[in-house]
Amino acid sequence: MSEPYASPVRFVVERIHAAAVYCSDGRVGAAFDDFLTTGLDLPRYDRVAMPGGPACLAGHPEARLEEQGLLDELKFLVDAHALDRVILIQHAGCAFYSERIQIAPARMAGLQRADLVRAAHFVRKTTPLSRVEGWMANIIDDQITFEPVDVD
């Protein structure tokens, strides 16, 4: 592209005061945006995306560096954007689990749900946020559905 691109989407000054922490897997990004914007009615939410998303806050030794980086970013957003809500999303088939921490497919979904609970606890312990939600994105064929996970 040699010419500047002008987006038809307009800048809106008002903040939503919510952030989502999720995996950076580009295959699920559009579905995550749709769920957060339409399903949870959160237009203009702040995004914190990295491989594994909330798994990086669940105490895995393989993610110590990511944990500190993600926590720093989240604390910054809490302060700078006055966040009062964080949504944590895991997704089926996440390579962070299969490749980085080498979890067998049969154990992955259970560990991901447990990690959402651990990550929510960590967020509540290290930030002033108390409104933390967990969601699991399930993939069947080409359909992605979002299921709430109790993280309290």
C-alpha cells in the first residue's frame, strides 16, 4: 500500500472502563471482538493479547516473564483508563497449552478452566479490580461459542 488509509471507524473519546485478556491467536480474534462487542456489549474495550492470554497469570513456571509483562500492562490500564472490569478468555486448542506447557489435548479444557480461576484470583490480589469474569471459547467445526466459567 503506497497511499495512507483512512478508516471509516470514528474515534470515540469515552472509555468503557473494561479490558479483555485473551490469546493473540489470529484465528479467534474476530470472534473475540464480536463476543465482547456484541455479546457483552463492550464497544471500545481495552485489549491485552498474548499467547495463552490468561494462562500467563495462572502461575505456570514456563510463563514467568509473560506473567510480569501482562501484569504490568494490566496495572497500567487499570490506572490510566480507570478500569473496573476485566474479562479473561481462554480458547479451545490453544497452542500455548499444547506447545509451551505441553498439556495433552484430553487435559487441556479442564486445565484452562482451572487457570481462569487462578488468573482471576491473581488479578484480584494484585490490582484493585474485583469485577473479573472468565469465559471459555469452544470451537466445533467453524463455530465458536462462549461459555461462562465461574471464577469466584
